[in-house]
Amino acid sequence: MNIQAKPNVAVITFLCPFPVSDGGRFGVFGQINDLRKFYNITLIFKVAVAEKVHVETLQAMWPEVEILPIYGKGVMANHASKKRLSIAKRISRFIKNVKKRKRRHGQGLSNPHRHYPFLPLDREMLDVLETLFLRKAFDIVQVEYSDLLPLIHSLPQSSKTVFFQHENRYLIMQDYFRLYNDKSLYASHVINTVKFTELNLMNLYDRVLVLNRNDFEQLKEGVNEAKLRMWPTAVPDMFYAHSLAEPRKTKAERIVFLGSQGHPPNEDGLKWFLDAMYPSVFNQTGLKVYVTGIWEESFKMNYPEVVFTGFLDDLTDLLNGAILISPIRLGGGGIRIKILQSMAMGVPVVTTLLACEGMEGAENGENIFIVEEETDFIAALQQLANHTELYASVSMEARKFIESYHSERVTSIIRKKVYDDLLEG
């Protein structure tokens, strides 16, 4: 009897999926963890030399996956240069940080050009891909994130091509200017340029994967609908099964925000909550706020009452007895991994409609709280903090939601069908 070989699949992304310290890494980790069961996976990503130990740990976890890290020499040089800052540069940096702290909230987060995704790709990555494609034939090549969209011009013509859209950059730009009421010609130029480039590059791929129904509807206006497929996010059992085996607290003891400052929606959302809502929430509940991830000292100094934990390898203890907040006002589509991860661990979530758009099965007041106004956000936190029965009920329903829509058992079936249909077609 002939045993058919597994198809070869290359996945190209720009980050190492381990440690699973943020939403982007979590999303990549979950899908590779799924796909490796059915296909021969080659995973290619750019990574700092300092993360070599993480790459080695990942390879030990996935021995059947061919992992090709592209170590960035420039990243290492930048790390070294930071150690040799002159006194003058330190003074200059201090002055800049003071100016940042004085910046009014209405002035925006940063220059939106910093998040423009279509800069030229570095030669080092393309040289590695050229060598790989000469050495090995792939049935499917999957590219991830808008920054790598232009790779479509460099992929083998013999391979089926797939683009995985984690979030739409033009929608983030659109929300950015809307939030700060910028209706200038400049704003229109940035939004339309990003939108035109993003949608037209997507149309060159054989398939475009989206995370939820809302993203599907958004993209079908500019992308051939026949190319679009749903690609649900998996919450691997390994990230929450052990936490459920331990005693779970049924009363709120803290408020938690997961995420780093580098992602614009995180900075805007946390600042909005701390400035406009947290004083009232603290007065009514007495709960402290804990923030994970990397944040600039200039930002942290403005909020001495907040506990900034930095990066945590394990969120189990922090989330046990917590309420997660996701006060997101800048969109872009996709799905908030931090919400799914918390719900899997039985953590009640209070979030905005924008942050959970397209989440099939999310029911306000039953397995999650979805609010729009500041007063409703405050009220939801007060209810969860002061009513243990409500906290326990939402916790239980949140876990049921993950099992029904985002467990490995569910996502594996859907993902395999998407790939198999593409190969058969």
C-alpha cells in the first residue's frame, strides 16, 4: 500500500513564536502547533541573536518542524550601542522623555508613518528564501502580516500562495485619524495609499485567510471573495489546561491589562482607561491595575499607582482572580488573543465592541462584557468586583466559549479543510 507523503508547507513571518509573550506570537504558535500534525512545515522568521535560546527551545518542542531563523546582525549592534551611550545622549534622551510626558492626550500616539507597512524587505531574508526555494519544493507558501505582503513577487510559481491577514493596516490608520479628528488631506493620503497597496497585493495570492466574519465582510469589498477563507485562532490546550487543574478564585482581586506599548492600540487603550476611568473604578472597587509587557519609563512615571510587571513567562498566577480589560479604540480587524487567552483560563473580560468584532459566540453579560461608553465600562467592572456569583458565572461561560469556538479540536478541522481544498483545487 502506498502511503501518500505529507504536503510541504512554508510559513514566512517576521517574529519568533516563542516565548508566547504577546498576541502576534500566540497566533503564530497556535497555527503551527495545529498544522504540524498534518503537513511538513518549514517555518522562516527574522529574529534577534539574543533570542537564539528561544529558537532552540522551540525546535525541541517541534522536532518535526524545520525552523529557519534569520538572525539579524543589526539588532545585535543596536543592543551593543545602547551600552555605550554618552553622557550627552543620556541627557538628550531624558529631555525627550520629559517632553513626551507633557504631551496632551489629544495629540495622538505617534507619527503614523512609523506604522506604514510597505517598506522594502531586507536582502538577507530574500537571500535565505532564494536558497530555500532552490533546495526544496513547496506545495503551499504562506506569508503573514502586511509588512511581508510584497513577498508575493518572490514566491515560486509552482506553489500555491496564501496570505494570513492578522490585522488590516489601513483600518488602523483610519481609526487613528478618526480618533484624533484629523480630516486633513494628509490623513486621506495615508489611509488611501495604505488601503490601495494592501488590497491589491492581497489579490495576487491564491488565498487570503481572515480571523473572523467581520474581517471577511470588510475585505470582500476590495479582495476577490473567492480567495477569502476563515482561519480561526486556536488556544492550544497546553496554555490553559494546567491552570484549570488548580483551585480557581471566584472573586475579583485585581484588574489586568495584557500587552506592550509598541502596539498603538495598546498605548491608546491603556491611557484612555487610566485617565478617564480608573480613578472612579478604584474608588468603587479598590482594585489595583497590573500591566504586562514592555512600557517606556516616561509612560510608567505618569501612573505610579499602576503595577507594571514587565514580561511574564507564565500568566497563571496573575490572571487567577483577575478581570481582564481590553479598552481598544483603534481597530484593524483580527482578533485579540489576550481576550481568548484570558477566557480560556476562566477570566472575565470587559472590552469594547471594536476589540471583539467578529467573535462568533461572544454574548454580552453572559461570557464577556462588551461596552462602548466610559460609564458602562466602569459599571461592568464594579459589578464583577462586587458580585461573586456574577464573577463565577461569567468565568464558567467564558471557558465554555473557548471550548466551542477556539479549542484545538475545533480549529484543526477548519484549517486542514482550507489547505486541502486549496491543494485539490
